[in-house]
Amino acid sequence: MSIKSDVNEQTAHYAYSVSPNSKALSSGIVSYGLLSCDATVIFVSALIGGVGYQFLAGNSGSEYVLESGVGLLASILYVLRMHGSGHYDFQEIAKPRVELKEILVCWFSTGLLLAFIAFLLKISVVYSRGAFIIFGSLAAVGLLLSRKAAKEAIARAVERGAIGGRDTVLIGDFAEMAALTPADLLVLCGATEVNRFILGVERDISERSLLDTQVISAASQFVRKHNCRQVLIALPWNDIDRIELVKNQMKLLPVASQLLPDLRIRSLTSLTSSAQRGALVVEIQRAPLSEWQRLVKRGMDVVFSSLAIVFFLPIMFLAAAAIKLGSPGPVIFRQLRRGFNGKEFVIYKFRTMTVQENGSHVVQATRNDMRVTGVGRLLRAASIDELPQLFNVVKGDMSLVGPRPHALAHDSYFETVLSDYAVRHHVKPGITGWAQCNGARGETPTVQHIAKRVKLDLWYINNWSIWLDLFILIKTVFEVLRKRNAY
């Protein structure tokens, strides 16, 4: 374990350690690799089952279309069911025991569901029962063998350090961290070594509190810089003050946070012996969106925003020409905003004002604002000025739906008056959002106005679903036509 002390100049006097192999594979990548392997086994088994049966039956030729469709559907159903049961979590994968019962039950129930779907779609007479039996048998054997081989390969990779915890941060005191063996860490977080940030050991309460704040701040910077996916806390469970301190700081980060069992709890049970049931951890904070949900949301963003750009391209050309002819200055207004995980990005909008403020002092637009140009007033009323943000969505800085980003100057002020304001950065900012669909748009002259917006944004984050995003997009169309608070 290498000790370093170069997080930044302010915190250079304390020690921390990072995962020694920065090139080690992330446990998340391994999980998705196994998921893809299972899907491939099922798909190939479907093709072999269909083609093999046709060959044995003496039928020449096969179009592979039906077999491919059945294999694809079976892959999706099985993977979703196993993923929902947590069998692709690295902690489960790292356990030596092959989940024989779980795999067979999941695959058998998937087969029943396939048969039911075939009956409803009236394709059961087309797809041979013999082919289905061969497919089911091959897939069951293949899934068990591939899981066994994967577990053996992962065990060897963990021993070599080829799989690391570079996406995991461990914060705690020296005694608790020193008591965590590599076997404990493997069960708790799926890696034998993680990035560690050790809290102070000073007896003086004020000095220790100051050092703790610096350590936690450095850990937060590390999480943001390296896009870590989880934070583990190793502290005595009776050290309430320290746990609250870490909890409050982690609230600002869009990552899962868990409190590990302390020395006393671990002395009552063996983590390795209870690995089959899973180790006892306390979930302090849940990640707003899982990696799978982020992937789905990103896919929707890319597809819908690309289509929207094509659809609105003539309108954007006309708007650009009107701005250029209407007043001097650039067509596109660029301003720094904060996005996911507090990272800054440049937002694009059609210029609608005579000023282009982008600094420590930004004045919000108000009703009948004299800074708004004649063309700009029309664009703002129809929300056409926001259309260039579709390119922000394609780039990945924004999403179609999410909390609206504010100017950096406003962000800094709002964070001082509302403790939960920074939680809005747990998801990507959006062109539209739940707050905007409920009338909370436009200027925020009082704390009550921004508090209402934050409340709606947090509700969206806590209740996100793909259907909610679609509902908000549809509702946005009517909100634009309504022109409520659009000025």
C-alpha cells in the first residue's frame, strides 16, 4: 500500500493511499462482462438449438430469423431477472460458490415465460418443441459452465491484482481500516484494495475535526476527479459525530455511500462465512441512478436529441439569421454552468440580450427586461433560445430532462442559503425538468422561489423513471405553448 500526500497544497500534511494498480479493471466492468457473456451463451444456444434440430430432422436450410429472435428475447429476459436479483453485483460474482439453484430457477422461469409469449403471439406452432428443448438444455449447461469458469478466472485475477477498487473510496479511522483484511474487503466491496482516506488520530477535538474536514474534502475531490461509484465508511458505530460529518459531505456527491460493520459487529460474525448471505452494511445514501439506468437515459437522450436537431434545424437557421440581422454580437451565447457531479461545462443558447454576462456577477432576466432584444423577446417567449442546448445533450453535458442549470454566480449563492441545493447535481442538468413543467421557471427573486424549484428537482431525482422523463417531455410541449413565465 503506497502512502502519498499530494492531494492539494492545503491538505498536503496528512496521509492517504490509493489502489496500487491504477490499470486494474474496475469491478463494474467485470460485472458487465459477465452479463454480456450470459447473453451471448443464451443467444448462441438458441441458434444451435434451432439449426441443430433442423439438421437432425433432415430439413435443409434455415433463415435463422426466428431462432435469433427467440435467443435475443430470452437473453433480455434472463439478464434482467438476474440483474434485478443482484447476481451481477461483483460481491456476488466474487464468491466462490456457483449459484446453481438461482441460475437454474431463473432460466427455467425464463423458459416458461418464453413459452407463454409464444402462445400469445401464436408462434408456438412455428417454433419446434424439439428445438426449444435443445435450446433450453444447452443454455442451462452453458450458463452454469460459464459462471464456474468466470468465478475461477476472477479469483485468479483478484490474486494478481488485475481487478481493483479504483472506483471505490474508503473513509475511516486508522484502527477500523487496519482491521479490514483483503478477504473482508473482497466481500464488502468486491476488491482486495481500495482508495483509502484516513481520518485524524489527534486527541484534541478541534484539531481532529479540522483534519477530518480536510480529509473528507480531499476524498470528495478524488471521487469527482475519478468518477468513483461508491464510498465506504469505516468508523465505530458509536462515533455519531464523525459519521454525521462524513454523511453530510457525501450528500453532495452522486454516489452510493455505505457504513461498514465496525470491529465490534465483525467480532460477532465472520464476513467470509456469511458471504453467501451477504455482509451487513448500512446504506447511508443510494446513488440516484444506477449505471444501467444512466445508460438507458443516455441512449434516449442521444436518439431524441438527434431527431430534434434534424426537426428543428430550419427553425434554428431562421433564428440565427434573425439574431444576426437584429443586433450586433454573436449568434450563440455561451455561459459556464455546473453539471453532473458539480463539473463545469459551457452551455449554448441563442443570444437574446444585449449583454453576455459570464462571471461572478450575473443579473437574472426579469419581466420586461430592457436588456432583451426585440428578436430575443420572441425567441424567449417560444423557448426557441434553448434549442442549441440539444447539442449540449449530444455532447453529454446535459440531458433532455433534469434540473435546469444556473449560472455559476447563482449556484454559489443558492448553495449558501439551501443545504440541499447541491443534490441537484446528482443527475445531469436538463433542457426541461419537473420544476419547469410545474411553473417553477423564470427568475428566482426570493429564497422561497428557489426553494420551491429545488424541492421539485429533488422529487424528480428521487422518483426518476424512463416513463417520468417521457411524461415531462410531453408536458413540456404544452408548457411551451402556454408560455407561462417565459420572458
